[in-house]
Amino acid sequence: MQPEPGPNSREARISARPVSRGRALYRRVIGMHTAWDTVGDGEFFCPACGGDRNYQRLTGRRRFVLLGLPVVPRGAAGPVIQCAACQDLFDPDVLDHPTTTRLSAMLRDAVHTVVLAVLSTGGAPARAALDTAVGTLRAAGHDDCTGERLVALVDALAADTGRATEPDCAPAPGLAIELHEALGPLAPHLAPAGREALLLQGARIALADGPYTPAERDVLATAGCALTICSEDVTRLLVAARTPS
């Protein structure tokens, strides 16, 4: 079955053009028909609707049509993604963009990872840094965050990564891996301002109890790298974080 094109699709724009009587008659006599089959479904971010929608993945078979009858196979069509709401058709790579729900979850996880990375740069977190971290996480959607829970997580992370407790030690390799795993997949879907805001949150936690330590600078530089922020911009942001917002 041929999927109905949405009002914004290429097929709809083409069909809206004036058609001469001769061309209309030709289309009725001879043409091409595609029979579509549904091979999958799910939820995606629809660029036409601007939000999360259900979709169907379609594959098709083209046939040459004569007098309304399909006569000669012309190969496969698709696959394409059809939005269940607007009916527009998209290339399958549209599924590479996370849904709004998934993107929100990725952002919450990213903030949590950056906060823990900064707090775990050496020794027990100072009260000022801990309070700033709790406020940052609650603003990001971690409503049940408390200072006690953060301290427990920092201690567990220290035991897991085997990091030293001196504040001038470089971040453990495991911590760098966690930052890249949490921030790397998110970075392509954030605007530059969004990536910078995420790094600034970590920087302000580091500054809450005094100037940056070498370990805090290393962790923030690693986070900036995972967010695809160049080293010059990381340096600029670390300076900018010293100015109260």
C-alpha cells in the first residue's frame, strides 16, 4: 500500500504543481506504483512535528503500471520512516536523533556524571561545593538528591576507580572513561551554548570552595574534550566561571 505523504513532504509538494491534461492522461495510462510493507515501528523525534511521535519503518516494491495494472517489477524501495501523526516520510537516519524523552534523560545523566567527577577530585567534598552540587543536580531533575547521598556516591566512586585522595592527583582513567561515555553521545545533540553551560556547572562547583586545584582543572578539561569543546574555549569558560552569574 502506498503511504499517504504529509503536507510538508517532497511528494506532496510535487503533486501540488499544476499538471497538464496530457500528463494527467499519461499518468492514468502508464506510471510507477510502490507497494509498501511495515517492517517495524517505534517512537522517534519527528522533524516536521517538532516532537516525539510514533513511526512505522516501511519497505516497498516498485512496479511499472500499465492501464492501472502492475506489470513489470522495478526493484525495491525504501526503507523509509513514516510519522504516524503527520504522515511525512524520512530517511532512516532520522532515528539517529534521540527522542525528547531520551535526550532529557541523557542530559540528567551527564550533569550527574560531571558533578560526581568534580567532587571526586580529592578528599571529602567541602560543604560549599557539596551544597552547590546538590542545587545543580536538583535543578537538572534529580529531585531526591541530598548531600549525604552525594558523599556516599563519591566514596563509592573512589573505591571503584581506586583514585588517590590527594587534591593534586590527576583523574583516574576510569573516571575519564565515564565522562566520555556520558558526554560523548550527548554532545552532537547539544548546541554550543548547551555544551558550554554543562561545563560551567562543573566549574562553579569546583570554585565553590576556592580556586581550582590541578585535579579539578584536569577533570574539567576532560569533560570539555568529551563535549567537543576546544582547549582554548575550555580555558575561557574556566575563567568566565569565576564571575558570579
